[in-house]
Amino acid sequence: MCELLEQGRMADNGTCYVHTGDLKWWLYYPPLDEDLRDYTYLWDDPDNPGRLRGWALITPGWVGIDVYTQPELRGSLAAKEMHLWAEEKATVVARQKQLPTIHNIWISHDDAALVEHYQQQDFKLRPGMTHLIRNLVKELPAVSPPDGFVLRGCKGTMEVSQRATAQHGAFSSKAQFEKYQKRFEKFMRSKVYQPELDIVAVTGDGQIASFGIMWIDMKNKVGLFEPVGTHPDFQRKGLGRAVVLKGLHVLQAWGMQKAIVSAFDDNLSAINIYKSVGFQVAKQLGTFEKDV
């Protein structure tokens, strides 16, 4: 599945392929009461053993549809059939969950093939996400954390309580904290978590105030930030900007040539933070929504 995403990003054919880090985050930090592998479907390539023609993931909590096909299939009947199959599966899930709509949030406004397909299926375009890119080839600004804070990589499971607290608060989670922390610890023990790529801003007494996880795509030399946040007790101190800037230095040291991040269109504070450290808007990603 990751190889397909890497090939898609390499092709740069007009379709938005999420970063491999997005997929790893989804699967290894899943919804509290769901295992997304139960909603993940693969199409094998009969002509190339071990290669996928495409894959689909249905996120049950809000019934999101993710479908990715090999880049050479863009606009083909085979690709259309995979999208239609995933739509049917998502519709079944929505009705089981008694939810009224299904969604796809990763479609670029200028992706003529997918925009046409979803419009033909009676999906409506809603506000979506802003996708930003930052070049890492040139020298970066120096990192200067606010007074009283240190920027560093997370220490892993020995800091799981502090790290989970920061994220639980940053995203205003309604989940029971004990379950939330348990999920985070499981993620930290997984093969995809690298504590040196989980940048945190820490107070003198050890509280984690802000954080940003980065993901590496070595084939395309692109690093992703997902997620990034600051606990409400520490907002408006410049910590988010400091964490992202520190992360850019780390990605550059890993040999990344570009960094990417996405934020919901109405999250202007986050978008402005990213712009302040050199990110530029690359494309708009629409949410296509259908009443079922």
C-alpha cells in the first residue's frame, strides 16, 4: 500500500496521493473502538504478483472513502470501478452506523478525472483542506524556542502520559483519557513510531506543551507533518511555530527536499503558522459529500 502511494506521488499526474505517513498514522493510531484493517480492501495486480492495482480504506466513524490506484490507471474504467465499489461499501457502512453521508476529502480541485467522476455520482463539493509545501533545499532559519521551553524529540513510552495529555487537550478529545493514553502507548510501541521524529516543546518541569510528528518518504524525499498541535494551556506563545521549524531542520537532516502539511480550510491559525516558516499553498483539496 505504501509503495503504491510512493509511485503515485512520483508520477505527479494530477491526482493527490496521500503521504505514506498518513496511511501509517491511520492504521497504527486508529479510532478507539475500531480496527481500520477491518475496513481496508486490496486489489491485486494479476499481471504482477506482489503488486497492488489499488486499495481502498473506509473510515467508519465519519464514513470517509480513500481509494488509490496505480498512477497508470488514472481515468481508466478499472479505476472507476474501484471507486464505485468503495462507494457502495461506504454506503453500507453508513447505513449500519445510521450516518447520513459519505465523504472523500483528498480530491484536488484541479483533478479533472476524479472531480468529474464524483460529480457524476451526485457528490457535492464542500469546503476541504489546504495543502502546503515547503522547500528544504536551501538554508533554514535558526530555531529559537520561547523562553522556558526546550525543543527535542519525544522520549517515547517513558513520556506517554505527558505526550498523550498534550494531544488529548490540543484536539479537545472527548475520549476517556485512560483509553486515549493506552492507544497512544500502543502506537508508540508500533514499528512505525520513531520518537526522534516526534518533536515536542517541553517546560522546565517536564510538561509537553506542543508537538509535531513527522513522517519520511525516502523515495520522493518528502517529509510530512501529521499531526501538529499545542495544548490549550500553552497556546499563543509561538510554540507551534517553533516545533514546526525544529521539525523542518530534522527533515532536512534526514535528506528530505520538501516538507508538506495539510490543514482544514477554516483553520486559519494553523495555515498562518505554516506560512510563517516558509510553507506555500500548493493546492486546495475538496471534500466530496453524498447523502445516502
